[in-house]
Amino acid sequence: MKYNLPKLNLILIAISFVIIIIGFCLMVGEPSGATEYNPDIFSFRRITVGPMISLFGFVMMVFAILFKKRK
């Protein structure tokens, strides 16, 4: 099967996808319910680290798609 992108680009896209998933997993946690308040919803990991890792993954995804090997 012939792909339009070279193998290196596909590997970079897969790595970017994994980084995005890791960022979203870092944002997951216990919710704050109607009967109880969970202060962990404002933790540094959930509101800063997770989104920054996901953003890095999305930027890397654009780079992976546009990357062209020099000859």
C-alpha cells in the first residue's frame, strides 16, 4: 500500500498522537459533585501541565505533517 506521507512522517504523527493522549489523561480526575466540592479540579496538573502537553502534541502534529526530509 502506498501512502502520500513518508514513513518518518507517519512515525512522528503516531508519536504526536500519543503525546496528545497523555496530555488528556493528565487532565482526567475526580469531578466535583453537587453534594461535595473537590478542590483537586484546580490542581496544577489538571489546569496547566495537561493542557501544555496536549498543546505541544498538537504543534508537533502540524510539524509532523509538514516535515520534509532534506536531500
